[in-house]
Amino acid sequence: MNRRGQLVLVAAAVVALALVPVVAAYLQLGYAPGSGTAAEPRPGADAERLLSRAVARAPVLADYDWTNRADAVAAVRGALAPRLDALRTARLTGGTAAVVAYAPGVADSWAAARCPSGPNRQFGACRADGGVVVQERDGRTHLVAVAVAVRVVSDGRTATLTLVVER
């Protein structure tokens, strides 16, 4: 082989090596021509985020004696009502509707199975009252969790989820 043939062969090898990172980047990015849409949002993700924030901002119930826990639950429901209403009406103009309701059965099950307890905790039993789980701690009422059922209806699709938001 002459010198010119060797030079052409080396040049071809250099070009091939230069294209390797370009091909690797192309494969890693997953580029698909004509695909300009963002990822599909997960149904109920907004509901989960809104409810988590609302429960975190719910009033501190330690001001209520354990005997007045019904008043404490009413205070939590009152604090959550505007957030639940906002969730129900958030995307009505975009064709999405949400049906939101407390989930008392889920709250009962959660209270029976996951109530905070243990050898170093001097807590009373949990009580579920219409989807709101409270616990007696040192004679005071403490909010533990809220159970909510959400059904999101959009463009002929329905997503149903039940959330238990712990505090």
C-alpha cells in the first residue's frame, strides 16, 4: 500500500472516532424527530402536592383537650375547606374536574394499622373522625393524618386515588 492510501485510511479512522461522542449523545438524549411535547403529568400529582401543603399548614390542635377532639377535627376541616374547594375548581376551564371527599374508611384502617406508638412513646390511641386521624398525647389532641379520596376526570379519562397525608 502506498503512502496516500495509508493517509486516507488514517483520516477515515479519525473521522469515525470523532463521530462516536456524537452518536453516544444522540442515543442518550433519546431524540425523536417531531416530538415536541412535554412528559404527560401524573394524574393527581397536583392534588397530592396541594393536600400535603394544606395538612402541613393545618392548625396545631394542642390547644384542644382530648375530650374536645370533635372541635379539633372541625377546626382541621375548616382550615382544609378552602384548599379542597380550590382543588375541586382548579382546572375546570381546561376541561378537568376533580371530585374530592374525605375517606373515613381509609382513615379508620390507617388509624388501626399505623398509629404512632412504641415503647418510648406515651401516646394514646388514634381516633379517626370522618377522614381526620387524631391522637391523644398528654391529654391534648394532635393531628396525625388526613385521608382524602380524589377522582380526576379529564378528556374521557378518569383517575381515582386515595391519599393519606401524614403530619
